[in-house]
Amino acid sequence: MRIGIDVGGTNTDAVLLDGTGGDVSVLAANKSATSADVTAGIIDTLDRLQAERSFDPAQVQAVMIGTTHFINALVEARRLAPTAALRLGLPATASLPPLVDWPERLVEAISGRSYLAHGGHEFDGRHIAELDEDELRRHAGDMVKHGVRSVAISSVFSPVSNEFELRAAEILRSELGDDVAISLSHEIGRIGLLERENATIINAALRELAASIVDGLSGAVAGHGISAPLYLSQNDGTLMDVDFARRYPVATFASGPTNSMRGAALLSGLDTCAVVDVGGTTSDVGVLTHGFPREATTEVDVAGVRTNFRMPDVLSIGIGGGSLVAEGNDQVTVGPRSVGYRLTEEALVFGGKTLTATDIAVAAGRAEVGDVAAVADLDPTLVKSALARVAADIADAVERMRTSPDPLPVVAVGGGSILLPDDLPGSLAVHRPDHFAVANAIGAAIAQVGGEVDRVYAIDPGRRDAVVDEARQEAVDRAIAAGADPAAVRIVDFDEVPIPYLPGNATRIRCKAVGDLRLGEAS
């Protein structure tokens, strides 16, 4: 048995699953309002699962959690550690120092300090400049003076060669001590210096919070007598263990939409489709390709900061079960403002005074929640217009996510998907599978383990096949090292792009391998 939990901005969903691979059954499922203390909400969720379907904690083989803890901390600019950004690249890159494009409020929230030092590589591994170890020690002394508790180290083209980042980390650890967390950009981001550096700085700022949150989640699970390993969902639909989560909290940022899409794939039986996850506050629209979310190919803006770590290509619009419904200028609007997790206090059907999308769904007979009599007097024209607005906006979002003229099946999941009709404008049939309301928790519970390679290779004549095989094998090895069953690992994504403006037959190769988790074994 496995337990999957997904913590959203409005609801916390949980499921108890039995079975492996695509042959799984849902033994119990529940949805509850997310509490201000998310960890306390998880404890409550586990209590609810036990009450719905009594189970022996010793039979649980793994617990998977998708959480909004870390992205919320960044967006709200709170609980972030004093962080230094060290870039190795002088005499190049001096015109755009670290943190140059960050919002001022975030720089202040992390007490951000930036440092430039000699080092870095060309794309083919040649040194831009040699590492100056005395220079690094001087920077370390300044970090101590200003109370830095976490450091992000980035080096030019470190995904090609990580030698300078590794050596710089050794020097800083010897000067700063083991209490200072160090994040290295080649382990976090992709090709693209500023975006990779930004992702690493975000990760560094969250390291202290990650340790306390992971400890809290582990304590909540252990408190129920569950001794099985705990995993957190990553942005790409795969899992990481708690030790990995402590080091790379940034990898959880988009786990919510990703879990929903993976759950939709299992529940619908479709591995290529558009997925619309309608939650309490927003609707997330993404595309599944071969059962995994299509990844964003450009930089991703996170809280006003450009990054390039693995993120799904998701379009979010402000429509959900808690969205405010208003009339004005001869039209009805739904969202983007929302009552969020206060839905059960403020919606009309729950005794509140705010007209929400959930009230509209109940009035239209699409849902039976709360007091139906509270919305019996709503104007039928208003109800019809509000539902039409929701359908039109969702259909437009699906259309914007298509990359080919071929129509995409649409799978609707999330508790708020009761707002959608059976057919969207444009003749798009909507599939609403069983257990659609907790698809995100199911996606977390069935998540696999992955490994990825993203690197620029200088391919000598006649060696293309050997280089490709090397990249594929490295991706497989990384998946196995992360806890995947060696017999079940497969390549799910491969991309080979020549870079004509660089010499030496430069080619960027991206390869991703995934496999089923070795249940009962800690990775």
C-alpha cells in the first residue's frame, strides 16, 4: 500500500492506494481544507484516511507528498535564509552581477550579497581563467562578517565541467564550516548562466526551511506509526527522498500541477492529452506527452525571478471553486479573485455572504455540497452566463497550449472541475474520470523515479552514436541511483539539438529516464 498526499492552496487531498504500476486501486480518499499550518493539516489528513479505511501502518510501503511549502515561502518572501551568490567567471560576466534582475523585496528577504571570482569554462571545457583560491577565501571572510548562512555557487558552463564549483565548495566549507549550506548550480539548473544561477540562489535561500519542513513531515508520518520511506514530488513528475529534498527544495515548486497531470493519465487511460486541473483558486492547464507533463522549453518566471530548472509547461488562470462571481458592464466575470481556503466559511452554500463559482455549480445542479436552498433564488441567467464564461476561458486556455493542429482530448480533474460542461467550446469532449477530485494525490502516490542529463557535447566525427549512448546510460544510471527499479527504467524523453554558432560540432543533448520506485527500499 502507498499513501499519496497533495497540499494545495485551498485543499489537502489524500489517497490510500494498493497495487503497482498501472494496476492500482483506490482504497480510500479524502479532501479537506488546507490549514494555515500545512503540517498539522497533513496529520489531520492521515487521521481521516485511517477513519475511512482502517489500515495497518506497517503495511504502508511508501508515503508520497506534494507540497506548496517552498513556493509559498518564496512568493511571500518569508522564512528565507541570509544568502550569498558566488559566481565563478571573471574576467567575463562582470557587467551583469548575481541578483541583478531580482525584485528588491526578495533581495532584502534573503539579505542577498553577490560576489564575483575568477574561473569558469568555455563550452568545450577550456578554462576562462584559473581559480584564485585566495580570492575565494577573502570572499568567505566577508560572508562570515555579514552573517551569511547559505551560499549559491555558479560557474560559467558548469553543466559542461563542474570542477571549479566543486573546488570552490571545498574552500568555502573549510572557511565557513559545515553549518553553512552550499548549493551548486550544475546540480540544479540547465545551460543558461543567469537563469541557472537564479535557480541556485532560490534553492540556497530555502535550504534552512527545507530542513525544518522535511523534519516536520517526517515526524507527522512517523507519529502515525508509519515507518515507510517518505518521498516528495518533483516538478517533472518524479520523486525525491527526504535527503534530496533537504538539498534541493526548489525541485518541488510545480509538484501540484504535475501530480494532477500524472493522476489524470492513470485515471483516464490517456497518455497524450490536455489536462485541466480546476482547484479552489486557479485552473492549471497542461499537456501530457507519453504520460508525462510537457516541460517548459524557455525560462520560467518564479516570483519575479527568471529560472531554467525543470518545470512543466503549465498555463494557470484565475478560475476555481472559490472564484468570486460578479456582474458588471453587461457581463459576468468569474475570478481571478478567490476566497481560497476560506471557501467553507464565505460561500453562500456554506452560510457565507460571497457568491462563488461553487455556488454557481450547486445552483446549476452540477454539485451537491452545502445548503442547496441558499442558492435556490439565484437568477438562472446569471448562473448560465457564469458557467458559459468558465467554459469559454478554459477552452481558450486549452487552445493556447496546443502545439499542433490535431485536437487534444481534455481530461478534467480537481474538485472544481464540476464547473466544466461535458463539451467545451470548439467541440472538445471533456473526460471526467473516477476519483477526479483527488487526481493530484493519486499522481503523487504513483510517481516514479527519474534521472536526467542536459549537457552540451563537442561531438568528434564518427562519435555521435557513442556520445548518445553515453548520455542515455548516464540518465538511466541517475534514475537507478535515485531509487528506481533497474528492470523497469526506460527512456521517456530524448532531445538532440546542434548548436551551429559554437565550434566543434557542439550539440545539446537532453535525455530523461524514469522507472518504478523500489518499494520497501530507501533510495
